[in-house]
Amino acid sequence: MELLDMLESKDEEIPNAGMCSKDYETKGMGYGVIMTYVDQLLPHVPYRIYFDNLFTSVELLHDQKVRGVEATGTISGNRGKNFTLSSVDKMIKENRGSYEVCSDSAYSISIVRWNDNSVVTVATNFDRVQPLRSVARLSREPKKRISVPQPNLLQSYNTHMAGIDQADQNVCLYRCSVRGKNLYILIIAHFIDISEQNTWDLCTHNEEPIDHLTFRRRIVTAILESNERVTTSRGCPSKRAKLGSRFDGRKH
């Protein structure tokens, strides 16, 4: 999920942003998470939210429209039963780049089903299909890149969700390896990985360009060097030294 300009447009801390309000307990977890964020947003500020099919529902998009929040998200087929679209099995047999649109004026919701490498279904309460964009795709039959028409809202969704997907990929490449069955250890390690990835991303945009692995090595080296232990003449750790990494007496 991406909240556009949430951190850039204001410095105020959002209370209880990571918790679901009790008002939405009967609506489901996905609905509750998104609406809790929406309730904390400052009024009269134009926010635009993108999320995946874990959260998206017609009711959620409608309620955000009522609150003046623009939103787009991929949606599962069973959550749009009132919309008349061809089935995924039928749609995948169509030409690559073909799409169908279904709108509900009562809810101000539009759902677009687009055939690419696979069939993608996206729902929105503000975006449009036109103008069609052109995207390059690798075709198996001619074995070359071809141009495929893409609805405008699909390109907007891919643009704003790309940062989240890229962050997940970066974390998976160099994830902390933790042995154990305690779940909380894995959660803490994941938070560390995310924090490190975000710091690396800021560094590459604001300072010098550096690859991810080199950046992680610099962090580890800096931590080890800053926590070098002071030893006594007998080689025992000094009580005045900070707790840190162990050394063999030769700074190894």
C-alpha cells in the first residue's frame, strides 16, 4: 500500500496509524486498515491511495469516495460480482492488450479487466481508462518486443505501486538470516531489513549512488568499528568498554 505524499505533505505524527479502529471490526481487516488511515488524514488535503487485492473492495472504494479520498487497487474476482465482466478464463484467450470496462454510477466505481501476461483486474473511484498508453512486452511467438496498449489507470497503478514492490524485492535479496522458531525474532529482523532498505534508498537519491550490498557492508563495518572493545593488559574486556563485538586481541 502507498499513501502518496503522506510523509511529504505534513510532519504531524499519525496516532494509531498502525491499528484498526473498532468501528470497522465487522467490515474485515483489509477494510479496517485502510479506513483507519483515512480517518487520520488531515481534512481538505488531496490524498491518493494505492493498494493491492488484499484490501480492495467495492464498499471500501465507495466509502473513500464519500470522504473525498481517491483510491485505486487490484481486486479479486469474487469482490466484484455485481460488475458484468468476462471471466478470466475467457479474457485470457483474447488478444494481448484487450480490456473490458464496467462502471457503477451509484457507487462511482469503475472496474477494468486487462489481458497482459495474465489477466489483471483493477478498481478505481477516480481514474480513467483513456488515454491508452503503450507498453513494451516480450512476445514468445515472434521472439521480440512488441507494443501492447494499456489503460491509463493501469499505468498509474504500476507507477505508484512500483516503490513498494521494489522494496520487497530488495529486502528479499539480503534478508537477515535468523535461526529459531520464535516469531517475534523474525518480525524484529524484518523491521531491521525494511529500515536498512529505506535508508539505502534515501542514500542513493540524496547522496552518492551505491549498490545495496556495499551499503549493507558499510553499515556492518561501521557498527563493528564503533563498538571496538578496550582490553586490559591481560586481554580481558575492560569494564569501561562499551558492549560490542568480540575481538581476538589483534582487532580481528
